[in-house]
Amino acid sequence: MADANLPRPSPPPLDDDCALFLDVDGTLIGFSTDPASVRVPAQVLETIGAISDRLQGAVALVSGRPLVQLDTLFAPLRLPAAGLHGHEFRGDAQAAADIPEDTSAFLHELHRAATHLAAAHPGVLVEDKGVSLALHWRAAPQAADSVAGFARERIAGLPGYRLQPGDHVIEFVPEGSDKGAAVERMMARPPFAGRLPVFIGDDLTDEFGFAAAHRGGGWSVLVGARAGSIARHALADPDAVHEWLRANALQASVMARRSTGAGADG
């Protein structure tokens, strides 16, 4: 049943031939002024694990967080994953995008300048992600224009990078890395190959994933009611995502019992 407050219908149940791609922040967990402080509820981990079993491992995380953070958040699950908007892939030492050799010096200077910016605007958070850097202003909404202006000025001196805006955040990310490319890269390999991609996300960064899901013949789910999204379905918030996932996990549990004959008359 669709939520009357959302402009799109609720997503249908997953078929056994689907591949599920999940954004993390704003989708599975709420936003926080401190991204390092959030936790994934144990019940949600159990639910995702059950769906992964049902889909024979075709459940992946596609996030702006680095893989090391994803592994900590989702332990003991170790799902297929693309971190840093597709720049990192589990088990793949080669980055998804080429980065100029002298980039470390540019990033070091960027981090120094961003730290000074944050000191001048209390509440602005600088998140160092190794090959990328994010500036958050959720706790300092009055600093939005200053942060955006800083980012536009600095990106000109950072070769091989682009700006990725999001919900109260702007990131310096490697060119060629986006969530759509990450989905298509995973869809070319087992256990995803030959399945219908389903992408669930909330932010501007997830529009790339939505588009990739559509190109693959699948469908997309926007978390929230953000205007201008190409997503075809919607869920109100992370709690609604959890509920939808639980319904799919319950379906997996029922199918498993039927396959083993549990509950049969005898």
C-alpha cells in the first residue's frame, strides 16, 4: 500500500531473480552530525543477511563510506560492497578510476584548508576518506554558502576530481567514480550477473544508481520525498526501509520452510 504523502508507489516485493543494492546513510541508518557515531541495528543486519541468503548473495552495499567503515558497521555481515562512491571494491586492488600521481599533495593541502574553514565555522565537519574528502554542515546550516564556495574554488586545483553534492554535505571524489558505474561493474559479475537490479537510496549521489538499475531492466526506490528524483518507487524513511526489508526476509523464511517441508501435515 502506497504512502499517501509520497509521490511514488511503494516498492513491490523482491523476486528471486533480483539483485539488491543498498545505500547506507539516509537509507539504512539516519543521518548524524557525526557519521562515525551511527550504528546499524542488529535486527536490520539479521534481515539483510536473510535476504542475501534468499538471493544467493546478490545483495550489496553501495556507499560514500570507505569499505573499512562499512565492514565495521555491518559486522558480522561481510557483503559485496562498493565504497567511496564506487572507487573501492571488495577484493579488487585496482581503483575504479585513475587518479594523478601527485594527488596526495593536493589532498593534503585541501585537508589543511578545509580544517581552517571548519575552525571558522563551528559545526562544520571535515571527513577525511583517504582518496576523497567530505565537508558536512548539518550542524552548521548557516555555513552552507561558505562551504559550497570553498568547494567550488578548491576543485579547480584538484586534477582528476569532481564535486559530489549531497544532503548537507559536499564531497571531493575521483572523476569516473559514481554509484551507477559501481552497480554496472558488479552486475557484470557473479552473483549479480543475469539478475534484475534494484537500487535503494535517498540522496543525489544515488541518482546514478537509480539510472543504472533502470538501464539494467530493474527498478529504483527513493527514501524520502526529494523532488526531481528519477526513482520509480518510494519509502518514507529508514524505518520504512527496515519494514520493507523485514517483509522480504519473512518471505524468504516462509519459502525456506516450505522447501524443507517444515509445517507440512503428516
